[in-house]
Amino acid sequence: MSMFKKLLASVGIGAAKVDARLEQESLVPGDLVKGEVHISGGDVAQEIDEIYMYVITHYEREVNDNKVKEECTLVKYRLTERVYLQPKEDKVLPFAFQLPYETPLTMGRQPVYLRTGLDIKNAIDPGDSDFIEVRPHPLMAKVLEAVQSIGFQLYKVDCEYNRHLGRTYPFVQEFEFRPTGAYRSRLEELEVVFYLREGELEVLLELDKRARGFLGAWEEAFNLDERYVRFRLYEADLQKPTRVIADAIEQKIKQQLR
């Protein structure tokens, strides 16, 4: 009977189960991911080689003129090494690790989730996935609010493969805005990319100019109508009114449109 149960456990029937329980499911980049992993023993004793946790997201990549989704592991955290689990035994293991500063925000349809698994030899490894809400860091929120206040409307947020602009990971998260006010005649769109670090936010603005006449059409054909602006904000800037940040951004945009 015991051998039969071991055989069933090897294909996942009556085997150990894992459940990660987050202390908070809503975080900002750089926060600690904290919680407990609950492991429930199955019908037979099992030796777990290691317990691992991944933070996963997706990004889009163009392959042969088609967009495909690719998975990206933002961080791998090994909770513990070998654990011996008796039949029906329950174990609770706490965990805490930092959510990377470059974790994309879960705006639009962008997923970020925690994948937890048990590595068991000669058996199907049981796993558990939990979605995490990733909110804007206060510095990011300041910029997003400022951009919208000067006449731009956010219409698309996605993660795109970009080895040139990506740093730790092969993608960037783009916040795409369309002009609704005075800039409608000058810009097609404004894209914002964030690079967050401890105590600092680097912001990249990409201005897609609207084509004007023969020269404008020529620039558009060779992607010369795009202009980049970079600036940084620091923790002290959180004390400034949004209007001050908005004025600084608007000044940089106007300089590029001259």
C-alpha cells in the first residue's frame, strides 16, 4: 500500500502541497515581500530538496512581425534547503525579500506574480502562484500626475523588449500619453520610462513629433522625429508641489519643440 501511495505521490496524487500567504498583496517597487509559506504533507513522507520563490512578469517582443509574450524572472529567492516532511505534517516558514526597484507596475494588463514551488526528486513539483499589485512609487506618482496636468492623457501601459533602454532586464515599461491640449498640433505622443533606484528616480521622456511638411515627413520616415529628455527626481522633491514638477517637465518639452 505504501509503495502504491508513493507512486501516486510521484504523479501529484496525495502529495505535499504548498501555499504562500503574503502579508501584503499591494506593494511599491523596493518594498519587502513578506509572508509565510504553508506546506502540507501528503499521504507519504517526502523529502523536499529546496523551496524556491520567483517574482515573475511578462513582456512583449516582436518576432517575425508578430508580437509574442515572454516570461521574465525578476528575482529568485531560495527560502530553504532540504526539508523532510512526514505524512500529513504541516510546516510554516516565514520569508522576506526585496521587490526589485525595476519591477513593472501592474497598470493596464501587466501581471506580476509570486511563484512558489517545492523541488521534490522523482515527483511532480507542487507549486503556487499569487498575483501582486505593484503601485507607483511616490516619485513615479508625482511624475504621472504632473504629465497629465499639462495636457496629456495616459492611454497605454505595457512592457516592451528593448535591449537598448532596458538595464537589469531586457525590457522597459512604457507609459504612453496622447496630447489633449496645446500640444496636439506638435506631438503625436509622449512616452515615459522610469528607472527607479533607492532615493532616486530617473525619468526618460520620448517625444514623438507630429510630421510637418516635406522635412517633417522625411524625419518621420527615418525615426528622426523622436526626441529624448532625461531628468532625475529625489526624495526631497516629494515635498514640492506637483505644479513645480509639471512646470519643469513642460519647460523641457518646449525646449525640444523649438
